[in-house]
Amino acid sequence: MRILGIDPGSRITGFGIIERSGSRTHYIESGCVRVGDGEFMPRLKIIFDGIIEIVSTYRPAEVAIERVFMHRNPDSALKLGQARGAAICAVLQAGLPISEYTPAEIKQATVGKGNAAKAQIQHMVQALLQLPAAPQADAADALAIALCHVHTAQTLAHISAAKVLAGRRR
């Protein structure tokens, strides 16, 4: 199964694509949709178009995206939410299922603690995916989101299997 992780941002939206095959996870691609400094509304279109292109090129089966968290600056939080909305609309247009994860869930699943620093995320993504170098921060965050999705799906599958086994024992 191929998974696209998206780390939304109003200037840089990171993306990371991994593939789960059996018990192995493989790196496919990562990078950033960079929108520059222009007017805000056209930047949303660049994010939308960029995600559409990524989806059509790499054909993920599922998408995971970071859930918006409140910044100290409400204007920044609103812009982040709008950038996230542009990415979500692009994914929905392709008819793909989307899962959301909080920053703490992503860090916990990738690094093992919910308050990990960016450098720790980059290091663990590099190690988990056996990359020759640490990816750029926004791309590493997107890969961490995809890895969180894989780990969450595995955990839920184990829980489901355990319930089935427990039901058979009764």
C-alpha cells in the first residue's frame, strides 16, 4: 500500500510517500511544494495544484495529514488551516481516504516521545527509512506523518486480531 503524508504550510507544504509491503516500509519520494511570498489566495491554488500533481504521479492508496494546532498567532493558524484545506480538497478530488494525526501523535509514533525536536524527527525518519541523508525538515515531517499512519494501522490490526482471538477462547 502506498501512503502520502502531507505536512501543510502556507509557504512550504511538505510531502512524503512511502510504501508498505508486508512487514517492510520503503521510501518512494519526498519533497516540498514551495509557494513563495506572493499574495495569499494564489498560493492556495499552488498548493492545490501541487498536491494534485503528486497524487497523479505517485498514485497513493491513502493519505495522512497533520491536524491543525493553535499557534500563538491566530492569523498564522488561519493561514495554516487554509493551506491544509487546499491540500485536503486536492486529495478529496482524487477520491482518496484521509487520516489526520496531531503533531504529538506523529512525534510519538516516529521518535517515541510527543515533544520531539525537528532534528530528532529528521534523524529517525532517515534511520527508519534507511535514507543516505536526513531529508529537508518539511519533507521529513511529511514522511513522519506517513510513518505514523502505517504504525497506527498496524496497531489497530493487532488490536482487531487480538479481539478475534479473545472471542474464540470464550
